[in-house]
Amino acid sequence: MFSSSGFRRVAALVVAYFVLQLSVAVASPTPLEGLDAKARDALAEFTPRELVARAAPAAPHWVVYSDKYVSGTTGPPAVSAITGFNVFLLSFLLTEGAWDKAYEWTTLTADQRSSVKSQYAAAGIKLMVSVFGSTDVPTSSNADPVGTANTIAAWVKEYDLDGVDVDYEDFNAMDAGTAEAWLISFTTQLRAQLPSSSNYIITHAPVAPWFSPNKWPGGGYLKVHQQVGSLIDWYNVQFYNQGATEYTTCAGLLTSSSSTWPNSALFQIVASGVPASKLVIGKPANSGDANNGYIAPATLAGCVSQAKNQGWNAGVSTWEYPDAASSWIQTVRASSWPV
């Protein structure tokens, strides 16, 4: 449920974005379509000038996912194990409930969770949950986007986390052109429930090819960004699992993707209108953590340095801890943002 002040913040945010999108065709989904009735009713109180500014957490973002069982560790590891990261993602919260590291978090007592959160906050590390992942296909399974967003937001609040990473991998829906509208409605409602004014973070983790222009019948992630990009703090872009030779060199990762996935390298996505500051480079921690797309940490450090020299500063995400721990991220950051 929204408080009265919460309604006003949500309404102002949505009106601001809606006004910016008046040039979009009427048939296109808008952020309004993702709101429940109470949030819609609240919009009537506002004019476009009654807006609130929204500031995303400052880049660079050093993000690590965690899904694996780690003997002796329930939930997140000690801060000392992930020095150099500033976001830790408990994976995954599915439409059917919490699994793996997300589930482990629920087994801790409230006092234990509070202690962990305090330690992470003192170290400057955000603790979030990642939702969906490769096994959950919410659009294809006809999950209601607004109801799903409400359920996830309630879980985040109940378990006192800093936000949500949307690891949406419903490939059949993207191929069919139905993913985009679902994601737009879902993201709009999720942000309504987890407002930036309360310091909640929302990120998405699309595969890089979904940013290829003119490739996807519903517009792909360029459409999602056009409609609700202002509600998303950044993208943990998966530059892996897209083919044996895809995104495996600095050139292929940064400037020149293959003809299979055209214009989906980092700076090609920037050229399509997505801010460089929102494009976090996602890579597997080692060759066993993905089917393909791996770049050794020392080599990746060179790519990161090249990108920084071209004005990029978004950061790096990786799948997954404990393969990616302090030594991994410190190597990756060594030439650009040393720890």
C-alpha cells in the first residue's frame, strides 16, 4: 500500500516521464499502463511542473552475483571477501518464491540480517536481490507484471534490502515481441513501490544482443530504455553466453560487435541512445561460469581502462561469487580504478 506522500512522489515521477514521451506513438506502451488504480488516481493532482528530481547511485558500480552454495556461509559472505565490490546480488527471487542465496537470506533472523546490512553499509556495499534469472520466464508463463512487481517489492521491504536487479531472460517472449510491454509495466510498478526517494535501487541485466537496433519485433531493450530507462539506475549488461567468439576481445566488447548481433558492443549501444554511465560491463568470473564470452581478469582490466579513457565510467558486473571475490575485482580495477 502507498502512503499519501508516497503517492505524490510516484505521481510526480510518472508524470515527468510521461511528458517526456509524448512524441511516442499512441500504440506504444507508456509508463502509465504499468500502474495500479491508486497510483493512476494520484496523477490527477499534478502538473508537469510538480516534479521531483531522481538521482541514481554514483558510478562506477562493481557488482557481483551470488547463487552458489558456499559451505559455512549462509547468505552474503563477510565484507572482507568481496573488497572492491560495492553491490552484492543475492540470487534469485523467482515468481514462485526465493531460491538459493535469496532463500538463505530469509533463514537468518531479523537481528542477523540487520547486523549483515550494517556491516555492508559501513563498507559502502549495497545488498540487493536479483530476480528471475535463466529459469524463470514470467512473460511466457503469463505472470501479471503489476502483481509480480508488487510481490517482489513487498519481499524487498520485508527483508530490508537495498533494491532489485531484474535479470529477465525470457528469450521466447523477446523473440515474439511481447517482452517489452511486460517489462515496461513491471518496471513502472516496481519503481512506484520502490521509489528512489527512499533510496531503492533498480537495475536490469539484459543480454547485450537485446540492444541491437531493428533486430527485435517489439524493439528490444532500446524500446524498454526509451520508455522506462529513467526509472532504471543502470544495466548490468550480459556480454557473454551469446556465441563462442562474441564479445571476447576488447574491440568486440567495446566498439565492434559481430554481424550476428549488430551494434551491440558497449559504445555502439551508447550510439543508440543509452548513456555510457548506465552500461555496466557484465562478464563471467571464469570460463566455467558461462558457456562462452569469458575474458581473463587481467585482459578485461585493459578493456576497462580503454573504455574509461573514452569517457565511460559505469563499472563491471560479474557472475559469480565465490569465483569472483576480492582478488578478481581488484585485478579488473587495477588499471582504471585501483582499490
